[in-house]
Amino acid sequence: MDKKFKVLVGILIILVLAGPILYKYGQKLKEESKPTYVITNDSLQFESEYENLNNTENSNGDKYLTVNIPAYVPVEYTTYEKIFAILERGNGVIYFGFPESPWCRNLTPVLANAALDYGLETIYYISNQDDRNTLSLNKKKKIITDKKGADDYLKLIDLLDEFLPEYRGLNDKTIKRLYFPTVLFVVSGEVIGLEQSLSSYSKRVDDNPYLPMTTEEKDELASIFTEYFNKVQPK
């Protein structure tokens, strides 16, 4: 047998035998590259706020969707000041939501688990629904302010104007509103994505978000999140 051929065969045998070992080592390195998640006051509060509504109903008799939130989800309760800093020059995943929202209850577990699977360091979370302004049309179809929004909320709307949907029911596309849930993805101060639709789920349930997402819909949404995570925090 030719000497070179023998060497080649030997190398192939080594590679075949070492394949499983190299794979396991690669997987180990991959796992070790992920951040070490710990339980924090913020993660416990986040878990509690969402899970405390399990098996309860709202004032209309609608039963809240049961959710399970990992106690070590990498959530940090944030402030407008931090959000403005990220929008100026930072990177981050910012989540606007609140536990009573049925849409948020569908999205939150998907976002949490996708972040853990990817190894995302932080989800910046703010529950600011009470800061929003409330507008309506009077009998003359003129827009009136029923409730003034917080100054920081209005500043946020100005900063995100081109990315946000219009305020529904006002017949004025120039007036924008922050709806919940909204997940914002920012790289170097630039908004690269904004997810509100919950993927194909939104089209299926119409106006009944108390229905749970299917496994396929969760996977679809998780894939969208993961794609953005990779841009915000490349591996």
C-alpha cells in the first residue's frame, strides 16, 4: 500500500474516532460562552408579576393565560433615562409590556426562553402603560386630549416616531402610539427592529388574544427574536 495512502487512511480513522469527542467539546465551549444566569431581585419580581395572575380573571371575566417564567430570566427593570441612552448610542433589547395584557402574556414566555436559549445578557424591561396620553375625537371630529402623557413618554414617542404605528381611531397617521407588547432592538443607537405583531398568531386570533399561541407560532416568534439577538449581541 502506498505510504501516502496509508497516512491518509490513518488521518481519516483518527477524525472518525475523534468526531464525537470534538463535537462534545465544541458543545461544551458553546455552553460555557453563554452568560451564567442567576436569580436576581428583578428576575424574581418579573416572574412574580406575570405568574401571580395565573388562574385568575380580569374584570370582564376573561381568564388570564397561565404562563411560566424562568426565575433566572435576564430581565433588568429599566428607566426612561437608560432607554434614551441606548437610543443615543447603545445596544440593547428593550421590552415594553405589562402582566395584565393578554398579548404580553403570550409573548413574554417566548421572549424569556428565546433569550435564555441564545445567551442574551439583558432584556431591559419597562411597564409604562400608565404614562401614555389618551386622545379621542369629539363630536366635531376634532382630536382632544383626555389625558396628558408623561413628558418622558412623549419624548420616547418622538424618538420612535418613524417606527411606531398610528394612534388608532383618530384618522391621523401622523399621531403615533406605543402599544403593548413592543420589543425594541437597538444597535449603536439605531433601531434595527420592532416586534409587536406576535407573528402569524395575530392574524389567527383576531381580537381574542386570550387564546394561547401554538407551538409553531411560538417557534416562529422565537426565531424572529433570535435573529435580532444576533445583531444586538453577536456571538
